[in-house]
Amino acid sequence: MSKRLFDLFFAIFGLIVTLPIIVLLYSIATIDTKQNGIFSQTRIGQFGLPFTIYKIRTFGFSNENPISKVGAFLRNSKLDELPQLWNIFIGNMSFVGPRPDIAGYYDKLEGESRKILQLKPGLTSLASIKYAKEESLLEKQDDALFYNDTIIFPDKVKMNLDYFYNNSILGDLKIICRTIFYNK
């Protein structure tokens, strides 16, 4: 089975099973944030091309605490990521691959590291498992942007380049299982 067929089959199955949950979370997020419950943002995808990613909105208008209490739960549980099943269905994401980032990171890679851009971005990866608590890790840093740019992002690039050279359907299944059973 090809990776695309795997992604398509499980995205359709996932959308059918989770659609009521997505609609419920959309409604709750709309009420909670007083905005459209779906958040969309441009991210860098395969071959460095931009695409629109979809998530359940987790933040409102407050500058003091931009992430709502409901939003914090959605982020911690990763339920805010469910709309990305649509991204997988339409083919601009995969279940496993480098997490899509905003412009200025993956699109700026050079040399061998650019091979990562041949991969579709994924819903999960070994790097996203390792850095599942990235926000809290960055909060502890004096200069979060510097720490991300010099420590976290280069490590993600290394891990994603290793995935580029060693990916397989069996490997993807192992990563999906590690994601599902990851101890938060």
C-alpha cells in the first residue's frame, strides 16, 4: 500500500468517525473565543509551497492570557489538530512527516537539509513527540526565539532528515502508535 493510499483511507475513516467531535469542538471554540471556531494559517508544505492548515481555534482576544481554558485543554489533548484530517484528505499533509511550520524555517533550509521539503508535512513525527511540550520548554528560556532557532529547530531538522532517509509504512505505523500512546 502506498503512503498516499494509507493517508487517504485513514483520513476518510478519521473524518467519518470524528466529524461529530469536530463539529462539537468547533461550536465550543466559537462560543469560547467569540470567533470562528476554525483557525487557519499559512504553513510551508511539500517542496516549500505554502498551504492552509486547519485547527480548532484555541485563543481569543485577551492579551494577558491569549489561550482560553478550553483552548489549553484542546492543545494539551491535541484535539485542536483534528481538522488536519481534512488537510490529509486533500493531500497537502500526511499522517506522518515533519510538522508544518510558518514561513522562515523549513523554506529557508539549505544543502542536504532541503531534502526534508520533499516530504509532505505530517500530523505527527518523532520530532513532534520529542517536543510535545515545546511551548512550556520555551517559556522557561530567557530568549525563547534564540533557543528555538539554535537548539530545538536544528534538532527537529536532524530528526526529520533521518525520517527522510528511513521512512516506511511500518515505520509510520510505529510513529502513529507512539503518538497515540505517548505519556503526556
